[in-house]
Amino acid sequence: MKKGVKIVTIGGGSSYTPELVEGFIKRYHELPIRELWLVDIEAGREKLEIVGNMAKRMVKAANIDCEVHLTLDRREALKDADFVTTQFRVGLLEARIKDERIPLSHGIIGQETNGAGGMFKAFRTIPVILGIVEDMRELCPDAWLINFTNPAGMVTEAVLRYGKWDKVIGLCNVPIGAIKSASDVLGKPEEDLFFKFAGINHLHWHRIFDKDGTELTETVIDGLYGPNANPGKVVENIKNMRFLYEQVKNLKMLPCPYHRYYYMTDAMLEEELASFKNEGTRGEVVKKLEDSLFELYKDPNLDHKPEELSKRGGAHYSDAACEIINSIYNNKGTLMVVSTRNNGAIDDVPYDSAVEITSVIRAHGAEPVNFGKFPPAQRGLLQVMKSMEELTIEAAVTGDYATALQAFTSNPLVPSGDLAKTILDEMLEAHKEFLPQFAK
């Protein structure tokens, strides 16, 4: 592997790909990539060609010795790969919009990775990722899989539990935004702080310490959510709505932005319903933004990542993926927040489940930093959501309707009973093209 690295990106026609290429270019002195294969499907051919040609221009402008290949043949690309990154969306943005609009039409949260929409994204995605793993087992059995396809935690657990593939790390950009936000509040550089994250993807909490071991968590809580706070936006795709200060103060940990769906459900639903009636769902907004990005990417003179990409909602994903690969390749021991096997780091969830946690990234993968037990308020929600994830993953793999209904019933954002069944049935029909496992 030290002779040069072969990296395969599945979902290579993604609008995020320029950030990935930029990340590889700036690390080329440490991470000598000889081949970058961008893979997509027939429906993504046009976008693959647009973004792939831009990637070639970026590599040429950087004057590095790396060949960029574009292909619709996944197996051709995977042969002898060292690292495989996944950033695809089954059903494209049209599927996301259905995930949002159908629940909202019934008066409940419609969101890409939370509630009914998040479960359906898992139903569509997990069989595909397991198919990729089977190809990797045959064609590149020593490769690492770095996944940032959502829902990243459930995808990672499916690969570990059902794919029996240990060399996998899941990635999300939310902790990166949280770190930057806290650093701004404290007026201290990120490298002078230690961030201890634990939980599951889109449902983690974290604490913050300085170089002397002094805990600064409550200072940041006050700065972000106190009476005089003016919090910055951590992620583009969640409205910067308030938390209840007294509740967060009592947690003595910082919640992730997605906790608003569970801590402030009424306010979040009201906001989503208003958007649904006016400018449209987040997926509809993103579709317009993505169309404008690809118009930029068509410019034959554009050979660098445009600033507009930061508005897409997934900023920093790709750069973090590059750093994970760099840290594995060079055994750097970088501290990062990733989805990986728990291995007992969090007492409150199964040993072999996937958790999102501060980890040391070395050549053998992610080593989670021990967290221990959560207090009751965090523990209760975490365990409910973990059981929901387990049911969702099982339903995605087996196509068992009753298990899918059980997952819906256990999700705090989906009312149980007849409404859960009605929404489940409607979404199964809407997405049936991408859910062959349920067609029994």
C-alpha cells in the first residue's frame, strides 16, 4: 500500500466530491494517491461526468501525480482498492423529498435522518451498502470502508453486524460544526480544547475541557443557550431554533443540533409545517441549490472548490473523510468523532453496536475513548433510539413488515397505532422501486 494509494468513491457524482478532491490534494505530501475512481449509476451519469471533469481539472491545477477515473462499473473500480468511500443517495433527492413530504402531510416530523424519513432512508440504503461490502470481500478484501452516507450510524452498524466487515468507520459533519461553534464561544483554538463526544449518530452529547483539565461545558452551554446567547448555526439543514436553557443546563452536557427534534418537537414540527406550506421542504431547497452548484461545476475554467458548496449542508464531511484515511494510512493517532463499534466504551448500549464517539484513529482503525454511563435523562433517550435503530436495520435487511412497523412504533417522532401503519404503508408504496426486500 505504501507505493501509492487507490481510493474508490461510490457516489462520485455527488456535489460534495470537489471537497473530497480538495482534501486529498492538500494531504498529497502524506497520502500519495495514485488513483481516484469516481463511481456512480446510470441515473447519475451526467453529474458524474460534470463533477468528474472538474476533479480532473483540480488535480491538474494542483500538479499532483494522480489519475482520476470515471465509471458506472462498481466492480471495475473496486479491484485492489485500498480505501472505499461511500456518499450515495438511493433514489436521489426525489426520494428525500418524499421522505419529508409524506410524514408532513400527516402532521408529523418529515426529516432526512430522523423519524419516518430517516427509517426509510435506512431501508433503501442498507441493502445497497451490504452489496458493496460483498463486492469488496471479493475484489479488495483488505480495503477500509469509510462511510458518510446517511443515516451514517445505522449504515455502519449494518456493515458490522450483517456485513461482518470490521474495517468500517462512519462519519458525520455535525461534531465538526459543534467543535467549531464551541471554540468560537470560548475564544480558544480547537487544538487547545478536548472534546469528549458519546452517543449515536445525530444523537450524541459532549463535554469540553481545556489543556489544564478544567471543564468548560457549562460555559459553552451559557454562551450558546443562555439568556443572552446568540448561537451560531452548527448545521445548514436545521433551523437555528432555541433549546430550553434550564433543561440543557441540567444535562451538564451539550446536545447535538438534532436533539431539537426530541427536546423541542412541537417547535420543530411547527417550523417544518410552515416551510412545507411555503418554500418547500429542505430537500426541495437543496435540489435547487444542487442544480446551481452543477451549473458552476460545468465551467471549464473552474479548478477549485467553490465557496457556494459550504451552503449545501454537508460541509466538512469530505475533508474529515480524507483525514480518517490519512490517519489510518500513516498511523497518526488523530482524535476524531466517528461511528464505530462500541466495544464497551458506552455502558448503556450493546457492546457490539455502532456508537458515535471520540476515537483515536490509527492503522488498525478507530479506538473509542471510554465514556462510561450516562445520567438518566440521556440514557433513556439513547436506549430508545438504539433499539429503534436495531429494529430499523433488521427490517432493512429482512424486508419484514412487522419489524418495520415495530421500528415505526418505537420511534419517538412517529405516533404509534393506526397513524404509524398508515404512514408506513404509504411510504412503502411511494418507494417500492427501491425496496425490493419488502416485495414478498
